[in-house]
Amino acid sequence: MLSLSNGRINVPIPEDLPIPSRRFHHLRLSAENRAALEQFVDEWQYRHTFREYGFHVDQTLLFQGLPGNGKTATAEALAGELGLAFEVVNYTQIVHSYVGQTPKAIASQFQRQNQVLLFDECDSIVAKRSFIDEQVGTHARNEAVNQVLKCLDRMAGTLCVVFATNAPHAAIDPALLRRMSHKLTFPPPTPDDCRWLLEQISCRHPMIPEEVIFAAAVDHPSYAECEMQAVQRARAWLMQKLKSGNGRKRK
Ligand SMILES: Nc1ncnc2c1ncn2[C@@H]1O[C@H](COP(=O)(O)OP(=O)(O)O)[C@@H](O)[C@H]1O
Ligand SMILES: [Mg+2]
């Protein structure tokens, strides 16, 4: 753990955080998203050579989509693919009420190395800046956005930053949007996508009869809800089996 010198902000540098085991093939990704992510990973692996040849190497991505459709899971899988640790920014650690503290705390986040850092629900920190200082807090918000932009312009080393939001692009500061060359959208699942997911769940739980899992509905607003329903059905099946005395006995 490393403590920054100003005495107020303790930033854990997680040298010991594990590399996630999640990979892209564990997720249902659109062909477009998969291609963009694979290109990102390929360029990252050869980043030193790309830089030697005078090319900029992207270190940031923006994920947009309704909840439960894979933004966090994909950021984690990206870390797994890149061989980096994964961490979600804890806003309570960086949003301070004292003037000047928030920018310092944001800068310290960008000093992290060897990890994928996720700014989840990033609209709360990089919302469109307001140039009319009429609201209490507007100044602090602008200060935060400005600092994120400054940090993005100075990014180097082995930090990869993912911004994720449920909000439309219009809610995000345009200067941030301009800096993102990878903007991926995560759509809700089609019935085919749900069937793919049910198959994955069934493979993970081979002792649950397939028909129990495949009886789940295939029209859901998110992968997470589809998964939740199938898992609930499987658990209910197991409980019923246990109660009827056919399952493993209670100790
Ligand atoms: N595209 C997907 N493919 C497979 N599973 C998914 C997908 N999207 C979501 N899930 C499942 O739902 C869970 C919650 O998704 P999450 O990534 O947290 O959604 P979001 O961050 O977009 O709100 C994941 O951990 C995963 O189990
Ligand atoms: Mg999420």
C-alpha cells in the first residue's frame, strides 16, 4: 500500500491484486465490440513497437449501455486479457468537499500502474461541464472534469482507463467524448443471446437438468436479469430436490 504525501489521500497501489480470470469468450459480445476490444488488446501487447514507430497507443475506452449488459464484466475481462489487475474507482475516496482536494485525488488515481481502472457511472464525475456558475457545486464539478481531461492528456505507462455509463453520450462532457476513440455500446440481449447465456449457465451447473435452466424466459432487458432468473430456477429445483429427500442430506 502506498500513501501519498499530502497526508489526506491514501491511495492503495494494488501490486498484489490478482489478474481476473474472466476473458472475452466468457461474454456475449457483438462482433463490432469484440473486434474493437481485440484490436485494443493487440495494440496494447505491441505498444512499445507502436510507440517506436511514432503511433499513439490508446489507453482509454468508453462503455455505454443499460445496466446489466456487460460493461463492468467486459472491463474485468479486458484486464484478464491484458494481464492486468482490475479495480473500480471508489468515488467516496476522490470526491472531497475541500477546494483542490478532488483534483489531487483524481490525479492520484491516474498514477496507478499495471491495472485496468474503471470509472463506473462516470457521468457522476465527467458530466457535461456547465459554464454558468449558478449552482452550488458546479465549480467543483467543472474542476473534476478539467482534472480528468488533464490526466487523460498526460497518461502514460501501463494504466488502462475504462469509463462506463448508463447515460447517453449527450450527458458526458464533449471534451471527454472527443478523447475516446473507442466508444462501445452494450445492447440488451436478443432471445438468441439469452439462449446462449442459458447454455453457459447450464455448462457451469452440469448437475442441474438442462430443462430446468432452459425453461427460463428469453426476453429480458438485460443479461443480468436473464442470468438471475435461470439461477433462481436452478436453486429452487435443487431446494425442492433436497426437501423431497432425493438430494444430499442435511449434516
Ligand atoms: N454480454 C454479457 N454476456 C454474458 N454475461 C453477461 C453479459 N452482460 C452481463 N452479463 C452477466 O450479468 C452480470 C452483470 O453485468 P455487468 O457487467 O455488471 O453489467 P453492467 O456493468 O453493464 O451494469 C455479469 O457479471 C454477467 O454475469
Ligand atoms: Mg457496471
